[in-house]
Amino acid sequence: MGFKEKGLLVVLSGPSGVGKGTVCKALRKRGTRLNYSISATTRKPREGEIDGVHYFFKTRDQFQQMIEQDKLLEWAEYVGNCYGTPVDYVRETIESGKDVILEIEVQGALQVKQRFPEALFIFLAPPNLTELKNRIVGRGTETAELIESRMTVAKSEMELMQNYNYVVENDQVEKACDRIEAIVLAEHCRVDRLIEKYINSEGIDGK
Ligand code: 5GP
């Protein structure tokens, strides 16, 4: 049987407000060869968001059912709403040899690590926490109180970096994308992923 390389599961995570969504969107725009998992959420759609495109919008009951039926690779509650990754899409895409990227918050990333330790974990870091605060304030959608609570969360989230394989600073979106592309490319060249292709197949010792 010929060697078939599995796709990578890339987990892009990091503190809230660091720009995960923006970086993911920029990667998409570049046409980077990644497949984007669509999450389920109990959050109400924002203006312009489409069911099945940006998220699968679910009621609490529907979301609970997905958990009970083991349809989520991970899930987490974040600022009062539930978010989760449908497992089937991830499994099927990886099995077919294509890479998948998850853009998720840190609690969910830790669960992926438990269930899928061979995934590639990339921590997106803000240049510094002042910058992060400015970004959240700049969005203009949050109250002062909420901003403070998000900052407290962000500080403890930074400590979770130790669970990741790579850290990418989001100083500039395009630079962050360059780094992520480089990491994914390097990961595809790892010996432990490819050794079977060269040894024990028709390659070197094949008769
Ligand atoms: P938003 O409500 O702004 O779209 O997303 C809020 C947070 O939820 C972001 O940090 C985003 O990365 C995270 N998120 C989106 N989808 C998922 C998911 O499937 N699982 C987890 N754990 N977090 C998610």
C-alpha cells in the first residue's frame, strides 16, 4: 500500500482580543492551503453573519445535544455563550490528507490537546498587554467593566502558552501569517510524519 500523508490539525489560539479572527481571515484571503472548521455556537448572529458560513448558530438545547452525542471535538463557554468544534468535519478532512485550522479560545485548545495530542498548537501573542487593551477598547463594543474583566482573563491566558508548540507574535497581521505558513510548511517536513514514505515502503527496501 502506498504512503498517504494525513492532514495536519492546526490549532490557532491565544488571549481574547489578540486578533485570532483577523489573522485567520488574512490567511484565508492569501489562499493558504488550509481548511477552516466552522464552529457551533449559542451566540446570536452579529450583523452580516450567516448560518453555516461564519458559525452554525444553535440554541442551548441543540448545543447540549451535540455535546451528549459526542459531536464536538471540544467546546467551551466564553463570555456567556458556548462555542464548539464539530468533530466529523475535522476527522474527515484530515483523513483525506488536507490540513484543518481551528481558531478557538484557550480552554478549547487545551481539550484538543487531550484528545488530539498530535495536533500543531500555535499560540498567537499580543506584542504586549497594553496593546491588547487598546485593541479591545478600539473595537468600541465593550463597556469599561467588561474590558477590565477581559484583561484579567487575558493575563491568565498568557500563562497557557506553555502548552503550545509555537508562539507567533501578532505585531503585524501579514508577518503573523508568514510565520504561521512557515510553521505549517516545516511541520509537513518532520521526519516522524514522513519516514514511512521513504523507509519500509516501495522506496528504499522495496523489492
Ligand atoms: P466571537 O463571539 O467573537 O465570534 O468569538 C469569541 C471567541 O470564541 C473567540 O476567541 C473565538 O476564537 C472563540 N471560538 C470560536 N469558535 C470556537 C470553538 O469552536 N471552540 C472554542 N473553544 N472557541 C471558539
